[in-house]
Amino acid sequence: MISSSQGFNLRHRDGFYLVTHWSRREQVISYAITHDALHGSVSYRKEDPFSFMRAPDWEIVADQWETVDHPCCGCCGYHYQLRQVAFGVFRCSKHLTRHACAIDGCKRSTAAKGEPEDRGFLCSEHWRRYVPPGSPARKAYHRLHRIGKRRDWPNDLRARYWRFWGGLVKRAIRDSQEGRLDMTAVNALFGWSDDE
């Protein structure tokens, strides 16, 4: 999942975004607000994205606004031609029907297969790294999947499966951010035994 964006928006503490209209001389001529982050005005200067907030007219309300990242595609980080496929999930036109790997910095993706929301996806490399073969988490996942297939996925079991999957993805994200590795998998990769 690509987590950084290339632009910045101004968001009010009540949740709406500022839309500014500029003149040819780079001066703000009018303002509006929107609840859609995609349509909020974007600044590409990280050091001082919205310098007009220092003007006397804005001094009273300037502390009510905060600078936030402009939405970007969760697969590639591209921030043009975006669409919101589900609440808080953005995709560019190229990745509109794809889900990104949940691990930050990974650019792998998979087909969405008709699912309207992004429930988290782990690419094969991160699946092996953070849910290694023979681990209790992998065994529990396979057991739950077998039971679901046998019972034709009733609603209660489907909800249980997605809760388990969400926890599995959150744990993988946490492990990747903390830099934890499964030493058994590393030792097996290099052909070392655990007692060395």
C-alpha cells in the first residue's frame, strides 16, 4: 500500500475541504468548501502549502484548518484521475479494479474480483514472510477456510472469516513496521538449523 501523496489539502476540523480559485497572477479570488477530498484544492509545496492563510482575513480561522495529504491511488501512489471505490479507498483509472498489498511500500496488487471494498490483501512475498508455513496463524486460516467451504459460507462464518482476516492483515502490517522477522523462516532460507 502506497501511503504517501504528492499533494496537500486543507481540511477543516469539521471535516470539509477548502476549494480555492486562483487568478492568473497567482492570487486567490474566491473560496468554496467541499466534503469530497478529491475536489479540494491541492498544493504541491511541502514547505508552505497554503501561504494565503497568513492574510489578515484568515487570521481568525487559520487555526481551524490543518494540512493533510491529498488522496492518492492505494496501488501506485498516482494522484491524478482518482476515483473513490469505497469509503476512504482511492484508485486511479489504471488500478480501479485492483487491490493493493497492505504492506507499506509494496507495489503489488491483485484483481478485486467484484468485491466493492478493500479488506486488505497480502502479496505472496509478504504472505510467506509474515504468515509463514506451519505457523499457528496459517493453520488457523486454512482451518477456517476449509470449514467455510464445507458449509457453503453461511453469513456468520463469513463474518468470522473476515474478522480473522482483518486481524491477520493488521498483525502483518504491525510486524512489517516494527521490523520483526520469523527467524525460523530466515534460518530455513539460508539452510541453517535452529540450534546453531
